[in-house]
Amino acid sequence: MITAPNLSELSWLRHGFGDRHSVYPEQITTAHQIHSCIVLELAGTGGDRIADGDGLVTGQPGMLVGVRTADCVPILLVDRVRRVVSAVHAGWRGTAAGIAGEAVLRMQEKFGTLPEDVVAAIGPSIGGCCYEVGADVARHFGTWVPDLEQAATPARVDLKTVNRLQLEQLGLQNVWVSQNCTYCCSDFYSFRREKEQAGRMISYIGTA
């Protein structure tokens, strides 16, 4: 299990980015992930794969929310003042649609979160070293990677960096990014490497 240094500074926060060998807490609420920009708010009791969506937000003490990944980007967010948390699954479609920022906006709308109060951690995912895409995908990221549209095909996209830039544009000042590439390292499941045989890691966050 990998933990982010910036999130670990908050003694009342539980979090983790899973790997192939991780053992998880018993109750983690997840959504039925559909590679969307849908962020769901949880106000009561949770459960497994409660509804369609790729982000979860809650201010409920004791509830753990999580996402499942095997190359896509897991993002954990916490409002350190209001103790609101969010878990986000950002594949290339969700990243292109700005789902990380959508989670922050949902925290603002529902709980009054200020971007400068949000601490973010971007977990292990396929890195720019390995994530090759065609022009049909690359064109969605020209705003964040200006040279990408002129790049040779296949182009390489660093989804972790794109998500970091999106969060920083919203005003976040404390964003940690894992350097682990799930494709490079066999400690992680990778759909691109293992195809249908790939399992899934869970990344989770919640308050005590």
C-alpha cells in the first residue's frame, strides 16, 4: 500500500493507493465506473458500486470512498478545513473532460470548499513513458500539452501531469504525484500489459 506524504500529515485521515499485494479495509464505497465526468455525493451509508460515476465526494465521518484502477489515474482529495474527501478515477476520457476539477467544484458547491484548502494526491498509473495513443486521443490534450498535436504518432501522454495541471489551474497548491508507472512495474496491475487478466487496485480515502 502506498501513502502520499502530504495526506499522511493529516492525523485524522485514512488513505491508501493499492498495489498488487494490498489488503484493503472491509468497507470501501465505490461507484460503477464508466469513464465519465460524473461525480457523486454520498450523504449516508455507502456500499459497493452504488451508481454510475467516476468520482465520489463525502463529508460523512468514518466513510471510506474509493476507485478501482489498472493504469487509469487514481486521485484522492481532501478539504483539510471542512474534512470533506473525494476519490476520483481518471482515464483518458475522464481526464480530457476534467473530472478532477469537477470533483473540486462539487466539494465547493456542496460544502463550501476553497481550492487553497484542498490537499491532493495523484497515485500510480501508466506514465508518460509508456502511454502511447493515436491522434484521435492525443487531440484531446493539446490544451495541456501544446506540442502534442505536432508529435509523431503514436504520441505519449502523461495523464498524471495533465491532472496535476488541471488541479493547479483551479487554485490547488498542494498536489503530490506518484512517480510509479503501473505498466513499467509488475507490483501493479496494468490493463495495457495484462489485458483481460489484469486485476484492479483500489485507492481509498476517508476521515476518522
